[in-house]
Amino acid sequence: MVDVEDCAFLAAVPDVCSLALSSKSPPDLTVSARSRELRSLSVTCARPVEPAPLRTVPNLWALDIAAASVADIATVTELKGLRYLEVTQDQWRELSGLDDLPPLAVVGTHPHRPERDWPVSTAWVTIYDEPPSPTA
């Protein structure tokens, strides 16, 4: 989780697979879009986020925009690798009325924009050759 608007620092970590961005102003997704390894993105922002740079992310399969205002939600229809989408009911109504949605496997809808506390505090234990699991 990052609380910044300027994501230029991501250029130094091009192999990021999962990213959660939270800021008061829209984060610049241009640098995030350069990460060819990015698979999962979650954005929390009160001001409209422009998702257009995500068109160039070839491996993006999970997108959570439920806690974000999105400038052009139709851009989601152009993210053909997307399989998981988390949105509000209003965002889903708008998207489901559009043609050519990606072949989504899962759509999670929230009745309203969720209030998210950042950073999310989760203690993780890493066991090699096993997926991570939350600690009790």
C-alpha cells in the first residue's frame, strides 16, 4: 500500500505483481502501467482516477476500483486480460450496459463505495513452497 500521488518510484521495482494505491488525489497510473508483471491493482481515491494507462498492462487480471472514483469507466472494457473486478453497484450498472466486457470470472460488487482504512494491517507468515497465510 502506498499513499502517494507520484508513482515514479515504481520504475525502480519493475517486477511488482500486486499493488494497492491510496491517495487523496488521483495516483499517476502511467508508471504502474509500465510494470509488465503487474497482475493485481487496487486503487482508493476520492478524485477521479484515469485508468487509460492500464491498457498497456498485459498481465493485469485483477482490478479493484470500488473505493475510487473513475474518470472513464468504459476503459475497463479494454482490459481484455481482466478476470476479477471489484466495483460498486453503480459502477457495475454502468459497465454492464457497455458492449465487449472482458471475460470476467468474478465480479465483486459493493452497495456503496467502501470506506477503507490504510494501511491495512495484516500480519503474514511466509512458508516457503506454500502460499502465504494470515496469522491469528
